[in-house]
Amino acid sequence: MATTATDTLIGYLQRLNNGEPLESVQKDFRAQFETVPPEAIMEAEQEMLAVGVPLERVQRLCDLHSALFHGEGEPEQPAPQAPAPKQQSFVKPSSKSEDINVPAGHPLDILMKENTELMSRLQKLHNQLEQHAPAAELADTMQDLSPVSTHLAKKDELVIVPLKHYGFPGPSDVMWNVDIELRDEHHFLLHELQKLAENLDETMSAYINRRIEKYIERAQEMVFKENNVLYPMAKEHFTDQDWRSIKADMPKFGYAWLREIPAWPGEALEPSQQSPLPEVQVGSDTTSVYITLPTGRLSVPEIEGILRTLPFELTFIDAQDTNRYFSEDSKLFPRPLNALGQNMLDCHPANILSKVKTVLTMLKSGEKDCITLVMPKQGRKALVRYMAVRSKGGTYLGTLEVVEDITDYPTGE
């Protein structure tokens, strides 16, 4: 996209930063970019990042970008029947999402069905808020929204990361960070509403009301961007092999609200055939193939069995930061097959890349041999260790990530 368009987008951001109402900037944005393909706008966003515009400012374009997908927008002069306090409007997905014609069971069919379920729950939460429902009812609906984390994880790992490999880093740099903020806000609101529900004497504050309204607004905006920008881009650029790999990886992440997942004719290949990496065949009978190590000899099936049996999730990246291996069964940190052979930095959201690079630098330089963190993951407590792998001579060979579920470990007094 031309630099002038990028300059125009930066101008819109400046207007927002100067306090101009979003609706006013949206109106100009819609007039200027109504006929511009979504990919071109994303290219402009990527150019803005490249020239040093802070990520937080570029994220503000999300509100403007989604304005293109709200049909004709709100009437300029609404005529309410009676004066009433301003309420957050609820906008349903535009019909553009219906243009993605994919068979039942296709990964995009699953993701869009999850978005339909998400929108119905956001609508319910919106209605409850307007009707001044008690905190307990709002808390129940917010709890029912919890699987949104599962949906966002699939989208981030299985759609956004591959798009980056096809030359579209914009969703990874911007959309992934918004997803993280949505997850964090959901956890905060659920916790606050549950506390209010337990203390019947407390009432909902205007502050919590407004945060719920903003959460609904941002979540429905994300549905628009997924259905109308992200998924059409993926459909255009991904190969059948990509979709087979994505469908094979989906069960690792789970499904949001859907009880039955239809079969998709395109997933006929066995999972082993779906790996995006070429395989080196060491022989038709791997039981006769042994790897001789300094302290013993193991067959290939024995090595595979040992790795599956270890009570850890393992990920190994080589000295060039390329993903080379991860455990078959990764419950806490699901790994998609399409991450193999890719630079591990491409598989992380932009807002934590500096931390990831710092960890790798410390391990590579020898400043640290192991860096340990404890973090919540999938509702569990995970011990994560990043360990430098070196040759006997001290040459850095790569980094091993070891993830252990310590939720049920006894704590010492």
C-alpha cells in the first residue's frame, strides 16, 4: 500500500490521541478505505510498525478497521421513542462472513461456528447488563464465556502463525496481542463478578459496568475481524496440506462450546502424512534401527516410547532458534505441527518477544544455563524451565523447554 495511505492511518491515530471521538474518525476512515482490500490495510499497519510506530498505537486501528465491516453503520440521526440512558449497542456479524464457503468440518467452519456460539453468549451478557441483572447471573454468563480462551488459542497458533509465514505478520503483531488482552479482561471480570455474587450487600459499580460493556464491544469486534478479514485471508493463501495439518492439530487445543465436530473429507490423510516437514525414512522396520549413545543403545521405538512416557512436555529449538521437536502429548502448551521447522520467535505474540529474546541471549551467551518460571496454564500451575543444551566442548546446540504440571505437588511448610 502506498506510503500516503500509511501517513493517513497515522493521522487517524493522532486524531484519536488528541481526543477526537472514535465515531468521527471512523466515519472518515470508512470513506477513505471502503474500497481498499483488508490485506492492503494490514500492509499499511505492518509498515507503521516497521517505521517505529508503537504497537499499542497500531492496535487502536482495530476499532477503525472493523468499522468497514459493520454494514452501513448506525443511522446518523437516530430517533429514540423516549429519552433513555445511553446503552452499548450490540452489532451482529455482517453477511460478509457467509462468503467463506467451506464444507462442514473444515477448520474455518469450526472456528466460525465457535464465533456464532460466542456471539450468542455476548448477546446474553449484553441483555443482562441492560436489564440490571444481579451479579450472580452475570457471573454465570461470564463463566459460560470461558471457552473463548480455547477458541482464541486455536486461532492464534493455527491461523495467525502460518499467515506470518506467508508474509502477513500484521495479525500476529496486532491481533494476537488483543486476544491476550481479551483473555486477561475475561479473567478479571469473572473474578470480580464472582466476588460480588458472594457478597450480596455489594452492588455493581459503574466502573465494572463499563468494563463489561467494553469487553463485549472488543469481543464482538474481534469476531468481525476474524470472520471478515483473518479467515478470508487464510482461505486465500493456505494450501490443502495446511488445512489438513490444522485440522489434525485442533484436538490438541480443544473446542469451544461445540459438542460434535463433523468429519471433513479433506482430513483423509493420516496425521503422520500431514507433517509440513519432509521425513527421512531410516527403514521400514524401525525396531532394527538403533541409536548408539555414550551410555547405551536404544531403538527408535524405544526412544519414542521414553519421550512419550516422561512426565514433562518437551520442546527443543536448535542453535538457529528453529523448532525441531516437541512432545506428542502436550496438554499445557499445545504445539501445532506447522510450528516445526519454523523460527520459534514467529510462534510468540509481539508483546513478549523481547522477553523471549532475552532468555535466548542469556542461554546462548552462557550467562545462564537454566531459567525457571512458574505460571498458570490451562487452569493448572506449570513449572517451566528453559535449559541451554551444549556439547561436551561447551558449544551451544539449542534450548530445551521443559514444562511440568505441579498443581498437585504438596507444598512444604
